[in-house]
Amino acid sequence: VKLLRPDVSARARRSPATRRGPPGPAPGTASPASRPMAPPVAAARRNAAIIAIAGVLATGAGIGALVLANHGRPVVAPSPVTPPAPAVSADAMPPPADAPGQAAPGQAAIDPPPAPGPDPWAPPPPVAPRPSPRPRPPRPAPAVPASGQKMSIGQGVQLVIPPGFQISANNNLVVAINPRGVLIAGGPIAIASNDPKELAQYHARVNHLVLDKLDKMLVGGAQRPAALFHGMIGKVAIGQIVVALIGPNYRVAVVFQVPAALASDAAISHLALDLFMRGIVLP
């Protein structure tokens, strides 16, 4: 309304109907003699009424009550009446805006804000120190060959016969026996099979022995198939350990036989262990 006042005042100055007397002094500077003049006061009231009406027309009567000057009496213009909103049933009411997964009609569903990403200015997480490498255990020293006489049993394999044994050799078949009846023998495998079970069954059938067990023994740095037998040689009960040595260029077998009466003898056990651990030299 205040923005329209200068324009209305300008029209009032240009209109002949409003120029009914000499212009009075500026507000706040009028002399006492000019105060009782009635025509300027009436003109000011009419100007106020025109300004108020122009403000109502410009704002569409939507700014509430306006005070109009009408013959010196204030008149309050009624505010426009807003029509009541139609009643809406509870079933037709849209779901609340904060209901998860729902949106009001005509409105797009609002997704939840994304989770905050990592802070680019945050310091990197601490890195666990790498464990110090453990020292490798020292490699075992190579086995020292057993003392005795080396005898070839074919295909580059040698058998070390301990002292005290009487040796007999025939075409890479070596047999040695000592006074206590302990026998050491070695030579090529007679059949083409490499299956440990087939080899053990063949040996038991040819030598009239009983197969007790299939096992493995450490020979030449590797686990080798072994078989345990028992039986009778003449009138003496014996026990045998037979180890098959099968490699890229060799297929031989070694036999250690003891009388059953000496099976628990500590010296015999040490002799057998020394034979299989150090008494066989592979190519």
C-alpha cells in the first residue's frame, strides 16, 4: 500500500478537483494560523480513502482488514471468507510423509539419505607389522653310509653288507648271512607289477610265507612300500621285512630276515634300522 502512495498523490496534484486552495505547509512545519483550514484536511481524507481502495484492488483483498477514512469515521473492511474444505474420510487420507516406503499421491517417494562415505581426510588405519620370518630349521645332515662291503644289486643300486656276514652273489642277486642266522638279501624285482599288494602276494606265494601286514618305511629319504611276513625256513621260524625300491631307473627289493627267537633282540633291531637308513645306496 505504501508503494502506491506517491502515484496517487501525484494524480491528486494533477487533478483540478483536488487543487482547491493554495498548498499548505509541509507536515510538521505548519504555522498556527494554517491549522484551522478545513479544505486541506478533507482532501487528505479523500486521498487516504483512494489509497486504501487502490491497495485492496492491487492485493485482491487478501491482506486482512483495511482501515478506510469515511467522513472522519474509521470503517473496517471485512476479510474475505475462506470456504470450508470438503470432508475427507480416514480411508482416503494419504499416509504420513514419514511412513517408510510410502509417499503421498502425486509425490515421488523420497529415498533415505545415503550412508556417509569414508572421510577422505581421516588418517589411514594402522597396519599390523608383518611377522618376522622364522628361521628355517637346519637341514639334516646326509646319512653317512654304513660301514661294510658295497654290493651291486642291479640298476645302479648298491647294498652295504655289515661286517661279520658271509656274502654270496650271483647275477645282481646278493645274499649275506651271519652266524646268528640273520640274513640280508637284495636283487631285481621279478615281476612287472609295481603294485605293493601284488608284489607282497607274489613274494609270499613263491617263498611259502604268510603276509602279515603292508606298511611303509623311510628308505633313501622317502617313504617306500614295505611288507611283513612270517613262516618256516626248514625247521626255523623266521620273520621277514621286504622293502620294494621303485624309481625312474630302478626296480629292486631288499630283504631282512631274522629268526623268530631274535625278533625282540635290541642289537638285531639296531642292525635292521641301520641297513634301511644307511645301508642302501640309490643312484
